[in-house]
Amino acid sequence: MNHLDYYAGAKRPVETCVVGSGGFGRSFLAQGLRVPLMNARIAVDVDASIAAAGFTALGVAPADVALCRSAEEAHLAWAAGKYIAAAQLSIVLGLPIDVVVEATGNPEAGARHARLAIEAGHHVVLVSKEVDSVVGPYLAQLARQHGKVVTPVDGDQPSLLIGLITWAQTLGFDIVAAGKSSEYDFVYDQAAQTMSCDGKAVAIPGFDWHWTMGERPLGELASARAKICAALPQRAVPDLCELLVVANATGFAPDRADLHAPIARIAEVPSFFGPLAEGGLLASERALDVFHCLRRPDEASFAGGVFVIVRCTDRVSWDLLAAKGHVVSRDGARAMVYLPRHLLGLEAATSVLDAAVHGRSSGAQSPQPRLDLIARATRRLTAGSMLAMGGHHHTIDGTAAELHAASPLGSGNAVPFYLAANRPLVRDVEAGAAITLDDIELDPDSELLALRRLQDQFFFGQWSARQ
């Protein structure tokens, strides 16, 4: 596709506001200074000075940045051609914004920002997958009612994987599986006999025996690698959360609640992600999953990229492609087509332009609530304790995440992971039990809760059993 032609209908640069100036937000602002068809002059953060510092760190003169404490100040700054930093989205919503980029990662605040932006007549690029995992389908419907779009974002894996899956479907490929690599590689230092991941290195003597796939049964190899690397985390909440967004858009689904997540070299991926009957790990097809990219320090990374596994229906063609370096399973039955990248805010502009220029989402136009991300206690949790969300991966201590068929809120039903986040328990939860709606203290003023009830009503035709 010729992107310059595709976006040639833009009559002027698209005006954006990014909410959350962390890693993604900063990269969005950085590229926003360079994208010809997009302006990124407005940033919102809980502390306006943080948003302002984001602009100046990118080379914007401090005199050209206005800290705005009211809508009136924001309008004056806009008219003067200033870059605008604010502590609340409401301060800037009246400006001629086309697209609001919600990138806080905060489930409650993100839900509120998305609703406010839609009701103010703006498209929303929903970077915060935490919000998307709980109420994304309803926000898409709400936007449609206002003649606007809510979209996932190119630069993050859900949008890129949706794009790759639908590209493969358009071309008629028979898709066996699809997924992404985890955020951080497993890097094997043979000389030191260590494995490193996300800055942590552990000793793994004897791993040489597990380095190559050979003809070993893949279930056995996956289990052996997982066991010897047990000191390194092998399940990440963001991976499951992102695949939920893909499932809601495509109808693909994992065949295991916590994913298979094998530790695999790039060339091994199409072998691992095949049906059990063909020696792979999967009990079903069109399965979503993740792998941990196993490599040496001098080898290229998968870079948190995305992939589809397709059947090699014409062996002659795939023999030709394998000779050109394409990755084919060891039995020659499947191949992996992949994008070894996700560039955060640096490539987000295509989703912004899709929404503003074409009125289209980079994901599904009408995502459905097919899956819920839930929390399962990994130890006994006591009444009165807080399910505090924290860390870079927005985890809840004492819990693990799983993907299950979506269900409406109700007594006895597992509560969505990020609806449970930052809420106190009202009763003990035993190890191994899923956290249910009855286990947590609900905030009647919760924006996320209100939107989820509306989503349940819209898609399931019922209200939450617990008001």
C-alpha cells in the first residue's frame, strides 16, 4: 500500500492531544514533531509540569510551552500557537482537537478520559489496554453513536497483530495460530551459562542440551526449558491483556487460560505453534499465544513483534520461500510470517490518521466482548487487603492473570482484572480461587464500573446482578 496516497485526502494536519506523557506518550510527542500530517501540541499529565517537561526535553523552547490551569488559558495559548501542558483533560477538550490519545495505563482514569473525549466529539486512540480489556467494545459503540472512532494503536502489539491477521485472511492463508513475542527476550550466554531477561540473569548450567530443537517432542522441550528457567518470569499480565484485545477484534482465542508461552528461538516458532496431532502444543486452531524469544547476545531480537502461523498448503511455493529464508516448521507443514517490531508512539500516527482522515479503526470496527482477563489468587488473600496495581507491568501482587470467556458482572462471576485493581477485598480469597465480584468493595462512583455495566447491558442484555 502507498501510504502517501492513502492519506492524501487529509486537508490539514490532524490535531492531537496525548494524555499520559510516559514512555509511549513521550515517543508519540517526539514523532509528532516530525509527522507532516499530524500535530502534537497538547499533552496532559497528572502534573502539568511533567507534560511541559516532555515538550522541552524534545527541544521545544520553554517560552513556547504554556502551563494551562483553565480552559480560558488553554484557548489563549492555542491562539498564540503555543504548546499546551495541562493537568486535566477537561481543560483542553474545547480546543479544536481531532484525536485524543489515551496513554495513561490507568484503568479508572483512562475510562473517564475516553468517555469525555468521545462525548466532546473527538476520536480516541486507546493505548491503555487496561481500559480496552474491560470496556473497549462498549467505548467503540459509544463512539459510533457520536459519529467517532475508538481505535487501538499502531506501535503496540494488538493493532499490529490485528493488521497481520486480517492481511493473512485477505490473502486466503489458512491461519493456525497468531501471537506476539513477550516484551523481553531470554538471552543465553553460553560461556557464562546464564540466562538473562529484563535485566535479571540466572545461572542455568546444562542448558546447552536444551538449546536446539532437534527431533525432540516439543511439549517435552517446552517443559524442560521452562523448568530450567523457572527463576525468570514466564507469564506477563500485559501479554494476556493485549491478546484479549486481539480476540475481541478477530474472534481468535487462546486454547489455554494462561497461554503456552514457550521459550523458543525464532526459527522454532512455527514448530511449537502447531496442532498436537502434528507435534505442536496447540489443542485448537486459530489460537492466540505468546513466546519468549530465546537467543544469544549476538543474535537479532523479535523486538516484541507479532506473527501468524499459516499452513504451507502449496509445498512447492513454500519450499521456494524457505530457500529464500522464510521460517518454516521442521515438518514443513507450517510457516511463520512476522513483523519483528513495535515502535510505540513512533508509528502511532497511522492509527491517528486512519481515525481522523478515514473514520476507521486500526482494529475491528465493532469489537465484541469475547474474553475477560481475570485474576486468580496465587496465595491466600485476606479481607481488608488492597488489590494494589503496581510495577511496569501493572500487576496485582498475589494474583496471576488468565483469559476466560467473557461474562456479565454478577454474583459469583470472576471480575475483570483491571476492575478488581486498586480495590479492597471484603472477604478472604483462598489460593487458587478466581477473584469474583463478591470479593471486592465496589466504588459506586467508578467510571470503569459504570461503563462495564453499560457494556454488559448492550452486549449481554442484562444489568449487573449486584448493584
